[in-house]
Amino acid sequence: MSHSPRSPLLCASLCLPLLACFPAPQEGDTTGSPDATTGQPSSTSDTPTVPPPSTTTGDDPPPNPTSGPVGTTGGSSSSDDNGDAPPIIFDNGMIPEAPLIDDECGNVDFLFVIDNSGSMAGEQASLIANFPAFIDGIQTVLEQVDNYQVGIVTTDAYTYNVPGCNQLSSLVVQTGGADSSNMACGPYDEGNNYMTEADDLATSFSCAAQVGTVGSASERPMQAMVETVQRIEGDPGECNEGFIRDDALLVIVVITDEPDTNSLGTPMTWYDDVVAAKLGIPENVVVVSFINTPAGGCSGGVANNMAMFTDMWGDNGFQVPICVPDYAPYFDEAVALIDVACDNYVPPG
């Protein structure tokens, strides 16, 4: 069924008289606009709204995301021009800073293992005579170091020490017997059985390092070293409490004129034990051995096992012939070696 096309004509005949009742709007006149009573622009315009150009500069922070999970920018997930992922941005618009890692060599522990058997009077005297220059060199060169700990043990269970400190790895607090200082050297300035920078190190060291020559002829320097580093007596209230720190460079100085045929273990187990005690970081250990080296030309038995142990530390190991008349140039070399090791220090964890 078809419809008549009269409807449009009828509308035109009725609407035109009504339009004639309204005057034509003048230029700039908005009173005829249907929105004039609200004062708002029409929201039915067919003209698309163009956003203003961005005024963001390279110095402005990136905009906050308006959608998507925390940590995204709401835009493309592709990397920037350098191939790096975009920075994580939190809801407050701040980029988090990476946690600070203290990688400086701020602490150094010195462990001196001194042979106290009958032939060691001259070597002890040479060590004591050269220690002030050595520690001065350390304090001058290692400017970044804040704290030193210096401990001394002997190659046997030192009977002249204070009660409670008579094991193989006990730190020396008091000396006695022939060729010793025969003095109560500690507790030291901070109340511990090891010295610190708070002590007059030259004076305190000369007292404790002169341990005398009436010790056992069955020296055990490597076992004394291992047990000290393992903190066998390091629990609260024990002789070595507080000595050997996880966050310190460890410098081991061994001085003996005999080969070690009495300590438990081998050069490899000694090395492994020390590395384990330093949390698996061999870079944080320096070993200076005043021994009868294979090439040293000293009388007596050659300390092949201690030489092998020292060499295992690579550039951090240093052998000195114990029979040389002057230790000073070797201590100078040791200072330089310790300085490099401090620069290469690896923070634990």
C-alpha cells in the first residue's frame, strides 16, 4: 500500500508562519540561540574539539597514568629510543631511587699470627720495630677506612695470657716468659681484647706482639689462623668477642721461621675455611706471610705448604723471606697491596 507525499507539504505550510514570528538574529547577537538562557556554549555542535598542543618540555615530569596497573604510563609498553624500559612511575608521580649500597672499604681487621717458639726473638723484635711505620702507612693511604681492629694470636695455646684466653686462637692480652714484654697489655682502650684506632697502636702493639720465646716447638700457625677467623672464641663473653667482622677487609699477617707440620688440614682446606668465614668473598682477604719461602735462602725447613696457601690468594697474597734483615721495604709493599685490595673490596650481601 502506497502513501501520499502530502505530509512534508503540510508541515511546510504550518511551520513557515511560525518562523516568521521570530526576528532574524543580528551579527554577534546570541539572544536567539537556544542556549542563551544558560550562557553555555552549545554541546550539539558538529565541529570536533581539537585539544590544545602539549606544552610539556623535557624538564617536566611525565604525566600520571589515568588507567592501567600501577607502574605503567597508560601508553605504549615499548622501550625508549635507547632500548631501555620506561621508568616505573608510582601514583605520586615519583620515580623511586635505587637503594644505596655501601661498597667502600670502611673497616679493616688485622690478624697477626706470631710464632712464640724459641728461635723467634729476633723476628719479633724486627716486627715490632717496623709496625709503627706500617700502621702509619695504612692510615695515610687508606683514607676511606673509618675503623681498624688489630688482634694478635700465637702459634700455641698461650699459657701466659689472662684466664679464659688460653686456647690456640685466643687474642693476646697479657704476655709473660723469656724475651716477652711481660706486661698486661689489655684490655685495650675500648675494653676489648683487640686494639682499635682509639689505642696508641704503636705502643699497644709493641707490648702484645712481644710474646716471648717459650712457646711450643710444635707450632700451629695455620690452625691458629683458621680458628681465629672462624670465631671459635667469638661468642658474647668469650675471649675474641667482636673480632673478625663480616663487613671488614681481613688482613692476615703470619710470621714464623718453621714450616707448619702440625696444623690440621691442607693449604686448600685452610683457604676454603677462610673464604667461608668471609662469606665466600676471597677478594676481601689479604695474606702476608713472613716465612722461610722456597726462594728466600733462609736456614731451616722451607714452608712449602704456607707458601702454597699464600699463593692461592693471587694478587692478594704476598710472601716475605723471614730472614731478611729489614722488614721495612716489604711492609711498604704490603701497604700498597692492601690499598688495592681495599679499592676492590666487595660488600657482603
